[in-house]
Amino acid sequence: MREGVGVFDVSHMGEVYVEGTDARRFVNHIFTNDVTKIGDGDILYGMMLYPNGGVVDDLLVYRLAENEYFLVINAGNIAKDLAWIQDAAKGYDVQINDLSDYYGELAVQGPEAEKTLSDVLGIDASDLTFYTFKGIEKDDEKMIVSRTGYTGEDGFEVYASHEATRRFWQKLMDAGVQPCGLGCRDTLRFEAGLPLYGDELTAEITPVEAGLSMFCKLDKDEFIGKDVVARQKAEGVDRKSVGLEIEGPAIARHGYDVLDEDGNVIGTVTTGYRSITLNRNLAMALVNIGKSKLGTPVSVRVRRKTFPATVVKKRFYTPNYKK
């Protein structure tokens, strides 16, 4: 996929439509990034936080209009997120519609993605730049096409009805486009240093600890959890998300212990794989801040054995997005 094109069926993702007089103010209240800084057709990445700074979910916010927004949330969090959003909406003039059952979603990713959309699906997305989208009408159906990606490569997302999604999928299969599974998607996002909710982000891990505070705009008047993020930015945190390169044949999986040179547990692995692209054993881990400096020697306990490792940058692979 990194050399050609692949397609992922990610129809399990959640989609929430927010509209109303207070929509912009409300979305800015629940979202760490700043939607007042973008225009129609723009997309922002950010998080929704609990008051204690833990992460409800990370998500994409699409601005359809000044008071119309399309939120794309993680599949396993749909019910939880929706309940949290609805509770937070009390006192705001907004309407919240869960469209998760309506929308299917295909992610067409790789250097040949733009050409594939045009040649196979008849969708011209050449005018889209990174983190932008547009609404189109095709076969008497309205749909959304965006250019974000979760693989470290150029890529597009097509949101349409399940019927249209099945039709597009078949066209792609007939054209010989490689179908890719969610395991492949996870290894690709991991190589590019992108987080996954439930691993690098949880209700117990804050954006500052995860190294994602750049998506928390502290110059905004307010957002849920802002005071905690601001305090952690000013005072520091006790632990930090880092990358690890592991020596030997060991593959460190989620939950494995990270140890210092004296054998003390100093953290835990959040994601680990044998990188297919880079041919190295790599991991992301949450470790004590004192052991988070690049080049720090540590070790990882894999079952009953320990293997040497070194703290490295989390972005193992340099992304090839079209800016």
C-alpha cells in the first residue's frame, strides 16, 4: 500500500451531525482544537476531554457551515461518545443526530489513491488539500469526500450510504485494488506515530502525557478539561508517551512492562509491532518522565524474558501526505 494503493472498509466508524444556532460555540466547548479558526470544507483533529483531562475520544471535526459540523468518532466509542455529547449539550441551542447507521466509509490510501478515485470511482478529488473535504453528488446520492488518511500516506475517505459503499467497494475490487484489513491499518498508523484510542489515549491518559497537547488550543476561552491541560503544560507531567526500538527478536505487545537498567518497572507498552516497512521491532510506550529522553536505554519484558531497548522518536516512518 505504501507503494501503490489499498482500500479499507471503515464503515464501523461513527458519524455525528451537530447543527443549530450554538453549534460552533458548542463544538468548541467539547473539542480541544479551535473550530473558529477554520472555514467551510476544513477538517480539524483533536480530542474531547473529561473534566479531569482524561480523553473521552479523539476525533475529526468537519466544518460544513458556520453552525453545521460533522464529527467522526471511533467505532468502539459511539454509544459512550454520543451520551457524553448529548449531556454536554444541555443549555446549548443545538441538534445532535447520530448518523453512524446511515454512513458507510471507505478509506482509499496510498500514492495512487487520487488516480484510483478518478479512474475507478469517477471522483475527482484533485482539488482537495490535506485535511479538507467537499460534498459531492453522484448517482443521485449526496456524499462526503475528504483527504486526511490514517496510514502516513496520501489518502481519501468516502462517506456514503451502505448501498453506495458496497457498490464502490465492488468497483475497486474489480479494478484490482488491494483490500486491506484493520490489522494492516493499525501497523501503518503505528509506523507513522499516530495514536489509537484505547492504546495511546484513554480516559486515564491526558493529551499532554500522550504528546498531543499541540491539538489543545489554550488560547481559546474555554473547553472541557482546559484547566488540567494548562496546568500540566505549565508544571509538567510524571509520564510521557515515547517510541522504543527493541533489540533482538522480541515483539512488545500492549500492556508489557518497560524496565529501567535496574529492573524497575517504569512504564508500559501501548502498541508494539515488527515494522514491515522498516524491518525493525518497535513500540510506543508510556514511561516515567525521567526515562523519556531520546537515547535512554531501557528494556522490555516479553513474557519471562527481558530485551534491551532504546527510547527513540515515536514517528518511526516519515509520512508522505500531500500538503
